[in-house]
Amino acid sequence: MAMLDAILSPEWGDRYFSFDSRWSSTEAMASMRDGCGNEYSIVFSPAGVFARGFDHESPMTPYRVTPPAPWPGLFDGVPEALRAHVAEPAFSDSGTPRATVCFWREQADTEWRAGPVEPLPEDVEDGGSAEWLFDVLLDGRPEAYQQFAEEYYELAVDIAAVRHVYALRPLTQHIVSLLNPELDISRLAEDVAQIGYPVQE
């Protein structure tokens, strides 16, 4: 998804999905920013995976109180090996974690885990943000990305090219041109390296 976004939107600041295979010396990070204040980050490390999402309209927002504070139980149970990500400055606002959903999985885990989150009052709806924030990622189909991209970028998106990239086949100028006729593959060198996407030898 990050590679497709890099092709469709050469300017990084306008992209929805990103991936940094070199976020740190031992970690990679997938992220989403929708331009409206909603976002997520998924950190892949030797210890496991830590994910957090932020829906700015969620009743679980840390900004529901003054001073801001995480929703009760949201980070309870995050293992020590992944705990540093809770307070990661890139995911925080003046020390307050920017999150309305959080889940994780250590290397030895057989399933995803989440904290014992305090339920919302019966008369309050959360809008299903824990699901919709991650919907394209969780769907996993090239068709889901195509539908998203055509709505978000307001252009036709070639499904064969999307399937090529989803299969992690090496990027070629032909594939790039199917998605963005005005883009030369040479302009993607830095993005390809950052994402860690395979290139044609």
C-alpha cells in the first residue's frame, strides 16, 4: 500500500499510507494519515508488533478530559518489551499518547492482545473506529486498495498494476506508468529504498 501510494502521490505529505523499513536500526513502521487528524502506526521490532490508532472524533480520545489522558485500560498489559512505544514522541502530543485503540503481539504470542479497556457508556457510540482505521489493511485484497485509492485520489487505478505490487513483484517503468503516466521510476528510488520494496535487477 505504501509503494502504491508513493507512485500515485509522489509528494510524501499527501500520502495516506507509508512504510519505513529503517524507522530505527532494528524496527520498521507502517503508518496511515488521512489528512483529517486520523492516523495509525504499526511498529515491527524483534520483540513483536505494537499498533496504535487515533480517531479524532472517538469518544475515547485523550482530549475528552483536561489535562488529556488515555482512555482507562487502553495501555494496560502492554508488555515491557513493547512499552517504550506507548510514550514514543512520534505517537504523542506533549507527552500524551495520541491513541483511541491499541493492540500488540509479542514474538511468542499466538494471537493479538489488547488491554482491558473500560467500556463506553451504553448511550455512547464509538463509530467503530477500531475497525475502519485499519479497514484497507485488514481487507488485504488489491481490490480494496483500488476502491480506496480511486475515492481518495479521485482517479482511475489500474487493478492489474495494483495486483502486481500487492504480489511484491519487482517494480518496472511499465507498472509505474499504468498507475501514474507522468512519473519516471527513477524518482521513486528513495521511496523504494525506504519502503524496502524489491526492484528489478
